[in-house]
Amino acid sequence: MTDTKHLAQLLEHKHKVLSQIRALAVRQVDLADAADASAMIGLIAAKQGLIDGLLKVEQALGPYREESPDQRCWDSRAERERVAAISEQCNALLEEIMALDRQGLEKAQARQQQTKLQIDTAHQAASARNAYTTHQATSSGRIDVASEA
């Protein structure tokens, strides 16, 4: 196998993995709106597995980054253009994944703030109820010394 064929295979694999990560990132944004923590944890675990695979592909691509693209011997101009297009698609997918991750993070932070507000409100209500209950208990504990004799 020539180096350019190997490069093409690596970039095709990278594109496939990035497409899978993108699909999970879309689902992750959807789950950020839901309260399904177990589904989110499972999705993040699956995404991490794909990211680990992507890192291996990136390592294998390392030596190609050090080469001058003009010195590679391609079978044809069309093959070179096809692989260049795949590389550009990979870059676009990566940008989209990063945007989706930011969107998911913003949604998760908003949900966290909303939950914190609900907890604070519940805590304040409980404190008010406890204060009222304590006041009633001390008020009803009074002794009536007035008599009608």
C-alpha cells in the first residue's frame, strides 16, 4: 500500500469516527434539556470511546503532517482532490462538534441554574414553614390564667 493510500484510509476512518461523534453530540444537546442523567452518562461513555479511537487515528496521521503535501505521489489528481475534500469535511465536522458541545454545555449550565433556583426556593419555603410551625407551637403553649369564677 502506498503512503497516499494509507493516508486516504486514515482520513476516511477519521471522517467516519467524527460523523459518529457528531451524531452523539446532537443527542447530547437533546439530553441536556431532559432530566435523564443515566442516558447522558451512557452517551458520554460511548462518545469517550469514539474520542479514544479518534486520538489513535490522529496519532497515525502525525507523520503525514510533517510531510509537504506537494511531495506526495497520488495515483491521480482526482484521488488527491477526493482526499482533500474528505480532510475539509473532517475539519467542518470537528467545528460542528465543538459548537454542539458548547451548546450542550450552555444548556446543561442553564438547567443546573434552574435546579439550583428550585432547590433554593424549596429551602426558603421549608424555612418559612418551620418558622411558622415553631411560632404556632410556642403560641399554643401559653397558659390561660383568666377564669370566669
